[in-house]
Amino acid sequence: MPASPPPPHDFTDHEQHMKWQVEKEKYSTVPLIPQDFSREFHLISVDVCNSDLEKGSNSSSISSTVLHRAMSNPFVPIGMIATVGCLIGMLSATIKRKPEKAQLYMRGRCLAQGITIAALVGGAILFEFYIPHRQTVQGRKLAHRLKRFNFPVHKFLLMFLSILANEQYFSEVTLCQNGHMIANRKNCTCRVMADDEQETYKLWRVRKTIMQMCHDRGYLVTQEELDQTLDEFKEMFGDRPSERKPARSDLTILVAHNDDPTDQMFVFFPEDTKIGIKTIKAICQQMQEQTITRAIIVVQTGMTPSAKQAIADMAPKYILEHFLESELMVNITEHELVPEHVVMTSDEKAELLARYKLKDTQLPRIQLSDPVARYFGLKRGQVVKIVRPSETAGRYITYRLVV
């Protein structure tokens, strides 16, 4: 309180004395200052500052105080980790072209987002550790730990909240082959369409090569199937492989041999990326139901060792051949460097050996794993005639025994 005016030196002057009395009474109306005024003022200022921060000022960012309070809720990091995990799983499923699994991860991500946001709001409301006169013992300990934590938690949380707020980011995000993020719906749509177009073209090429292979093996295939164009394939099966139009199971083929209609062969296009023993058992069960002993399996990436062993064990009863899709993109017999191969019958083989007075072991050999031998489905002991062009003789014929 400011000091009162000193009394006048001359008390004989009545007017001056009265003026001094008035001034004294004026100053005496000022209340006394309490001893703990500094502490009260500190508490009031802290409340005002925190209330201003909670209400929000001109700054668009959330205050670090509220964020630290929100981070005290243990469900916040749990929700954040679950959200990031679901996002990674969704991107991985998108890359592997598994829409059902990607949709499942997306639902989990939405649930984790809800938990995170609810935990943030609850932490900001319930855990007010930065208001001194409201702190508990546990609150002070946790606030002290947060202060000692060197990582800028509030900055990381601000970035996480900004991502959560942008819902369009999650609905449109995808991953390119080079690892860059795309958050544009138009680009994502174009990429899906490009992938569908590429996948449709690959399936058309593979199926066309399979039809030519069946025809060259002597099975009945119509000319329309051999000459089927890409547009006709799309019209028949669809052009959206990402939506299972066509599904690989729709491309299954059943053909019969020209000489023996009872000799039939299946061509399977399994959905699994890598074929396991479970798929082999399902194929054998379907063959057993229709009494068919020969089949071709078109695989995407390969087969497991157990599946290969199962095929070898069933070889006497069921003949299962497998080709990669990459091997069937082009018909190797139509290449200019591959000579003409003609599979000889048993009678033609016997006539050949009798003409030249040879044993079959004296003939040149061709491996059973040779690409052309696999294309024609040759067996050990068969003989194939190879016709090559010759500059002197016009053509040059050789015979090879499959071993």
C-alpha cells in the first residue's frame, strides 16, 4: 500500500490540517495486502493461462500442455500402435492384391482410431497434471517423467492427430512399387485400372497358350478358342481381376482327346499365390469325382516342397503337370529359333528302329525337363522327331529319345 501523506509541519493552519485529514482517510480505505498474495497471484495466473490455452487463442496448434495431459492416458499409445499396425497391414494387403484382407485391416484401423481419439479426449479432460493446485502424487510423478522425456511427444502427437483428421488420406492411400505414398484418389484409381488391365492381358495370354498346348497334344479345341482376342476374352470373363472378374477358378478348362474321348484332361488355375498340399488334395478330389487322371496346374509363383512331393507320390495314379504363368506368356514352339517338334507314336517308333536296326538307347536324347518336352507332355521312352531347316539339304531331321 502506498504511504500516506506526511502531516503538515504547521498545525495552526486549520485549512491545511483538514486537507491532511481527508487524504489520510482516503488512504486508510485501501485493503491490507495478505502475506500469501504472491502465491495466490501465481495460482490465479496459472489458471488463467491454462484456461486460455484450453479455449484456444489465435494459434491453430494444440498446446503442448493439453497434449502432455492427453498422453498420460495409457490407451493413447495403444491406439496409436494399433492404428499404425492396421495401416501397414492394409498397405501390405493392397500390394499383394488381397482386397478382403485389406478391408479387414481398414475396419481394424477405424476401430483403433476411435479408441485413440476417445483416449486423447479423456486424457485431456481427466489428467490435468500441469495445474499445480490440482495435482495428485501420481500426477506429479507422471508429469515429471514427461518433462524428463527427451522426445518431443507433443510434436509427434500433433503430427499423428493431423493424419487422423485427414480421413481422405486413409481412404485413398496406396503404395507404389518404388515405395512412395500416393494420396490422390485419381492416381489410385488409375493405378488399379492399370493393374487390372495388365492382369487381364496376362490371363488372356496364359489361357491362349494353354489352348494351343492342348491342341498340339491332340486334344479337341475349337478354332474360336485358339483365335480368341483380348476383347473377346474381356467380354466372356470380365476385365476386373481385382473384383474377381474374372476369378481364376472361372478359367478352368476340361478337354477331351481327339482319338479317345474318354481320355480327358483338366487345366486348373488356383487362386493361391503359392500352391500347397491343401490345393493339391482339392484338385485330386475333383479329378477323382470325375474319373480323370491327367491335369495341368497353372501356378502364379511356385509350389511348396510338400506339394511337389505329393505330386510325385501320386504319379502312378494321377499325372499332374505344373507350369508358371510366366512360362506360358509366350508359346515357345512358335519362336523362330525353336525347330519343329513332332511326337511319334509307338508304331512310328518301332518302324524307325527297325528301319535303321537300332535300339532306342542308341538314339540321341532329350531331357524330360526340356521346355519343349514339358510343352508336349512327353513321357520317358517316347521319341520326338525334330525338323530343322538346312541350307544344303533343305531340311534336316533328327530323332531324340526322352529320358
